[in-house]
Amino acid sequence: MAQRCDVCGKGPLSGNRISHAHNVTHRRFNPNLQRIRTVMGGVQRRLRVCTRCLRSGKVTKPTPVKKSTTSSAA
């Protein structure tokens, strides 16, 4: 599965890992993706969203549904 945000499209970047002896090897900087339930067009969907989109409010979470407290004590 691709490491890509479904809202902004942020994906992995490449860079170098540099040791104390200055040995250089390649590495990947992956975005911090969270799998959350969102409301898009009145429909709840699961999306993989980066934390920057979550913090900035680009994603609307569904409102929690209260459970009814009906007791059948008869």
C-alpha cells in the first residue's frame, strides 16, 4: 500500500543517513499517516491522512453516536 496522504498527497521523501564516521546510506522519510474515519459528501469513509491535515482541520470526523440507555428491568 502506498505511503501517501489521501487529502494532500504528501508522500515519502528520500535522504541520506550519515553515521559518525560519515558513511552515507540512503533512507526514506515517510509521512506520519493515521487511518481515521472521515465524513466526505455525507458518507463515512476510512482514509489514510497525515497528521498535518488532521491538525489543520482539512478532515471532518464523524460525530459520535450516543448509545441509548434503555434498560429492560421487568
